[in-house]
Amino acid sequence: MFSLKKRKKKKKKKKRNQKVSKIFLNFIIDPYCFRFTWIGPFQGKNNIAQLTCEQIREDLTYIPCRRPIVATDNDGIPDTTDLWLRHKNKPNKFGCPMTPGQACVKYTYTYNKGVQNITYMCAKVNATVGCYHQKYISGLDVEVCVCESQLGAMPCNNTTKLTNKLSRVVLLTIAINTFITLYHKIFKYS
């Protein structure tokens, strides 16, 4: 009887170690993207476990949604850095492996300058790395940011760092073009 229990414990431990090894191996082989939907300011935080993507989107089926569905205590945008630090040893909890042909995507849905929801996901996209905006007369603003995570690093589809990097590049490009234009005008007329 004792040896049977011991064998069962060893078998369970072996399965658990294989599962952990598989997750760890995925983390080593593939970079990760965040994968979850933050539902924005939400009153019924206690009932979030029962919600489905279909219930959240209602008629707006074009808005992406990925489980798990999360809410924040302060209704603020999730702190993805803290999330990663707390769960990086279990990356499948809030992430997905960025397999070949996929990129990390952050889809932000804003209405009248208030963020309504954000979906983080792995996806196949026909776009290069960067952020893309679509503004509507109704006050709706959709921002889609595409990036590629690095092996062993925090997923790249996190906070606004991608947008800030892109903005710096755009500003630098404008500054350089302005300088070149002024340089040619000054020396052309000298």
C-alpha cells in the first residue's frame, strides 16, 4: 500500500514537472505576447468570471476579445509590467507564445478620449511594426499597435512604450527633414 501511494506521488510529480518543463521550454523557444482583454471601467468586478467575450462586445463583433477577461480595482489601464513580474514563470496565464508568422498586438478602443477596453493578443497581421490609428466622427478612436517580442524578454505589447518609441522616431524624422530643408534654402540663396 505504501509503495503504491509513493508511485502515484512520483507519477503526479513527474506529470507536473513535464508540464512545467513544457511551459518553460515554450518560453525559451518562443517569445511571448500578452493575451487578455481588459474590459475598462466596470461596475460588476465580482461577476467578471462569468462574462464571455460575446457578452462584453454585444453588437460590436468587430472588436477583438481574448480570454482571460480582466478588470482592475481602480478602473485604470492594467500595469502589464507588474503582471509580467508576477506571472512570468507561468507565461500562459496571461500570454501566448509568438509563433513564426505572428506578431504581438495591442488593440485599444477609445470613445471620447476615454479608454473603453484593450485587448492584448498574438495574431497574424498584414502590417509592419508600429501603431495605426482610425478616428471616427462619432468620437470613436481605434489604435492597433503591432510589435515583435524578444526571446526571454517581457512581451512587447505592453503599455504605451511602443507608441512613445514610434513618436520619437517620427519627431526625429521631422526634425532631420526640417534641418535639411533649411540647410538647402540657406545655402541655395547664399
